[in-house]
Amino acid sequence: MNCFSEAKKTRPIIGIVGIVSVLVPLLFLVQTGMAQASASNKIVRIVNDYPISEYDVDARLRMVIATAGRPTSESALQRIRSQVLEGLTDERIQLQEASRLGLTVDNEEIQSAIATIEKSNGMAQGALLKTLTARGIDAATLISQIRATLAWRKVVRQRLSGRVAISDEDIDAYLADLGQRQTEEFLLAEIFISAQTVQDLPAAKAVIEDIRDQIRKGNSFQTLARQFSQAPTAAGGGDMGWVDVDQLDPRLAAALRAMPVGQVSPPVEVDDGYYLLALRDRREFGKEGRQETLYNLQRYYAPFAQNASNAVKRQIVQRAERARAEISGCTDVAAVAKKYGAQSTDLGAIRLGELPGPLRPFIEKLGDSGKTKALTLIDGVLIMVLCNKEVKSIGLPDRDQVRATLLNRRSDLEARRYLRDLRQNALIEIPQ
């Protein structure tokens, strides 16, 4: 099967150095004059006396398109370009604050970050910058983004040191509250586009809708979050970890309650911008602590041969549809699969979040002994049969988990306020 389970992740306290994930092949270059390194050095913005040139913007835009996909229209491309300029503005402010505090990023740290990117993408040492250069992308733009990400992480750590602390009383109160009520938790990722004023909300909405279009086209939510999100979680691909529904803005909570696991929300407006939320999993809290639903599943799978013609594939699909009609429950799957020359697998009891994202909505709505339709994949036909669901209590989180949850929540809030205040106090000029 051409499916995979999403790995479980635990987000570090101040965020990881996600930087730029080159998971998408570097296939796209901006046309209409932006693919060449001869872009204009015209200054388009000055941030506290530090210039941003047209070439800086175009170089970053080429890298964004290479890693996140080309926008679907020229107007969308221009909105993304504007968002790139805002991102560069934030980076200049972050680097200037790091300099003011005497914090630096040396070449060894940058090389280590590049090596991490290469390792996570199965690339040979030294291959990343060579690949960028070969694709007409200035490697300096990646290095600049890495430097700003690393510097800002240091700034936030120093800023929050001693200011964001979680006491034993905070942990006790959190655990006592969980033990007295029933609530939901969501495993989330976010993309946030800010609006500095109410008048900026339409522009922010247009950008978030462009990003959602890219996700619909199959581009990675995590990569788009790293490139465009203005939330503190951007460096980690937007990963928010497990979030208590009562800690969310009511508008975000309402959107999540209406969503199946594995889906991305429509744009959600808040006072200062727009969100996209990816719902990776959900769980309930009751008096006995965390309660998770386990799905006991059987799988019927008929693979396509590597060079199978479309006619042969249609025959396999038709056989799978006949097989589905003969499956009345889990006890039938193995015998029916054998009859039709397919494979059967007892997947046992698993959480919904352990299934591939596109498959989760089909499973979530099944009743006991229910079955999905025959799902045509790239490499075969799949039918999933739900034997039963069981709710399992796994208790309250331990104190270290609660401390990390509360610290992440407060740190993210403080980091966002910090950058907002720096930007409001910055002298940002647009040359005439």
C-alpha cells in the first residue's frame, strides 16, 4: 500500500528548528522574470535602517515555490509575494533583536541545521545547497532563513528565561480541573496569517485561502506552515501538540468540533488574522482521565501489478466491489480475500490517529461491522472493515507532561506578543 502512518511528535518547549523541509521535489521555478539571478536590487522596504531588496524577495519566493508549490494564479502569486515580504520583515526584526541582545549564530550551527535537513530528507551530506543552486535558487536565501530561525529561538529563550515558569500549584490545578469535568483534546497543527489592523483582514484571508488551495493540491501542510505561518509554531511545521478545547478561541473550537480527524479546516477568522487548523487526532477526558477510542479493523487489499494496464486495474476494482458485497463482518474478510486472490490483514485495535490521514474520515463514521467502499489507491484497492470500537481509559497525564503542556502554551503566547511588540515599535519604510 502506498500509505503511511503519521509519526507521533512531541514539540519542544520553545519550538524546534524546523527551518525549510525540502520534502517536495524542487521542480518549480517562478517564471515571468523571476527565475534569473539578475533580479533588481531595488530597495522595496527598509526595516530599522536595514534594506530589503527586490532580489531578496524574489530569491525567497523562488525557494518557497520550490518547496511549497506554485500558486494557482497570478493574483495568488502576488499575494504570496507580499507574504514573503512580510516574512522577510519579521526576520530582519528578529535578527536585529538578537544583535541587540548580543546573540549570534555561527557557521557551525548553520551547517548542523543543514545537515539535519539533509538527514531527514535522505540526502547525502552537502547535497542540499548543491540541489538549490542547480535549480537556480540562491543558497544564501536558505542560509538567511536558517540564521533568522536559530537567532530568534535564542532570543525567545533568553527573553522567557525566568519569566515563564510553571509551579506545582499550576500543575495541581490543571490535574484537578481535568478530574472534575469532561472535555475534549485535539492534536493540532496550525497556520496563522496575521492582520495588523482590521483593514488588513481581507488581505490575510486571501493569503490563507491561497495556502489552503496549495494543501488541496497535495502540498504539505507542514512545509507551508514553515514558509508562511506567523505563529510561533511555524518552525515546527505548525505542530501545536495536544490542546484542550477550553483553551482555544471559541471560534477555533467550533470549527474543530465540526471536523473529522485528518482534515484541514476552512479559514477561521479571529480578531487579529486567520487560521487554518489540521486536526490530526482527538480524545476525550472523563473522570478516569484520558479516554481514547480504539478501532478493531480488518483489511482487504488487492494490489495492482507494477505495469498493470488500466483495463486490468478496472477488473481488480470490479472484483473488489463484488468481494465487498460478500463481506458481512470481520469473520468474512479472510475467506473472501482468499476467494478473490487478495490479501487480508487483522490490524487489531488501533487509534484513529495511527491511520493514514486520507483514510480516517472513512473509518470514523463506520458503525460496528461497517465497511468502507472499495477505495482505489495508486497501487491497489482497499476495503476496511470495522469489527468494533472500544473506549480505553489511559489515565491522567503525568506531571512532566502537564508542565510541558502549560509551558508550551505560555511560551507560544509570550513569543507572539514579543514579536508583535517589536514590529509595532520598528521603523518600517517603503522607499518612493
